[in-house]
Amino acid sequence: QLQLVESGGGLVQPGGSLRLSCTASGFTLDYYNIGWFRQAPGKEREGVSCISSGGGSTNYADSGKGRFTISRDNAKNTVYLQMNSLKPEDTAVYYCAAARRFGGNWYNMDYSAYQYWGQGTQVTVSS
């Protein structure tokens, strides 16, 4: 069974940091581009960041530029999202998703380009 599992979410104060992890089971992430998305209550799902299968290409939404860093360790079948200087508006459920290596508008975080999705992890930024 192909599965993505997110972890690392939680409650953090404004200005704090969290590192989210996305681990795959049932398949290897080597052949997939990976994206992080988030959805806040009452809002549409939005792309946060993405990384190519080999890790050589990354993209960030304006909301996370300079604060978030995406990385991957294919040996561990895991992709990370390091989030620093967190703000209350970063509060959302964060999802990771996998897009096949070729084809689709994964780089621009078009969610229709991603075939597999995790269940999400809650991030709450509040004092």
C-alpha cells in the first residue's frame, strides 16, 4: 500500500520553528517530486514548497520564502520542511504529496499534478 505520513507538527509560539517530515511507505520517493501544501480553516489548500526527485530544484510560495527550507534524504525515504520564524498565519494542516517525476505542473505546486497525499499534520502558531 502506497502511503505518505507526515509528522512534526504541533503548537509553537510566534517566532518559533518546526521541522515537518514526510515519510513514504510502500514505494520509494526517489522517482517522485514532493510538495508541501497547507490548508487553514475556511481557506483553500495552497502550495508551500516543492522539491524535485533528485533534490536539485526547489520552489517556494512567497509566504515561505526566506523562512522555510525544503530538503530530502532519499536514503531515508523522507522529505523535510524546516519552518522558521513562524507566524500565526502559518497555522494550518500541512500535507505532503508526491508527483511522478515527469509530466505535470508539479513545480508550480498545481495540486492536480500530485498523485499521492498524506493525511496531514496540524501546525498551530499561537502565544
